Amino acid sequence: MMIMANVAIIYYSQTGHTYRVAQEVEAGAKAAGAETRLRRVKELAAPEAVAANPAWKQHLEATSSVPEATLADLEWADGYVFGSPTRYGALAAPLKFFLDGAGKPWSEGKLANKPVAAFTGAMNVHGGQETTLLTIYNVMYHWGAVVVPPGYTDPVLYAAGGNPYGVSYQATRDVQPPAEVLAAARYMGGRVARFAAVLAEGRGRL
């Protein structure tokens, strides 16, 4: 009998696009039978910088009830999905700061042998989505995690833009990610949940 998996969806979102996709990743993982934790990483920007951008301030206030990610969430999880907007072709600083702080559980082997996938968005079609996903995965290689990208394993991924590395989207200021991207996010959440259940069952033998 397949055991249920724990999946942590950990993200950084400035004005809400990444958060919206994270919600759909969680929905997909839940539909696949996983227990989930949707967690935001701590905002590092100065309050005056946030206050100067009404959309940023509004989103931060609207998601204040979403728990902040902790290292305990990483240890609890059988699988991870990380999300970040693109910043110059790399992941945003708040998510990088969180991942950089995982040295203790990493050194104890508590982050290894767990499946992981990622998602991102940028203002431009060629704004660095693929390199951002790869910078997230670079950390995962050091953890010994098992990168489970969506590849081209379902037609829904072609409709969302056909990025084999992870779910990605063009994030314009006033337009939320389209339905095709949200469908791909749900698919990827379910895919990670299924891998997490299989690997969790056999992790003691790895």
C-alpha cells in the first residue's frame, strides 16, 4: 500500500504571481494524496522599500497569515517544491537566504533523497526563467535531493509554454499567470507528491 507523502511548497513572492502559482502546486499535491505545508520565506526588504510599492505592500499584508518557512518544514517534508520570481536570471534573495540557512539539516543528511521541483516567473519571455530554475537546482544537487522536473511528461506542459525544467510564466504587473500555467503547476505538484510517496517508502534503503 502506497504511503502518504509530506510535501512542502516554499516560495517567495513580491506582488502575488509566485504565490498564486504556489497555491496551485499545493492543490495538485493534495489531489495526489499528499499532506502539504505552504510556506513563504521571510521578507528581507526594508519596510520603507515595501511601503514605496503599493502592490508589494498589499500582497505582503494579504498573505500575512501564511506561515513563514522554517528548517523544521524541510525536515518534515518527503518532497519539496520551491518557487521564486526571477532576479537577473537567478532566484530571489529571500529564498536564497532561507536555503543558505539549511546547513545543519543538510550536514545531518536530513535533506537528501527527497524529490524536488521548482517554478518561477519573469516580466519578459526570455527574462531568465530557465536559469533561475537551474540555480535552485544547483542547491538541490548539494543537498543530494532528487530533481524531478516536469520534462514533457504531459500535454498540459506544452500549453503552459513547454519549459522542461519547471513551471514558468511571464509575470506582467497587472496580469496573473494564465490558466494554462496554473494547470501545469497543479500537474507538477501532483507529480512531486507521487515521487515523494515512492521515495519515502524506500528511503531507508537508499
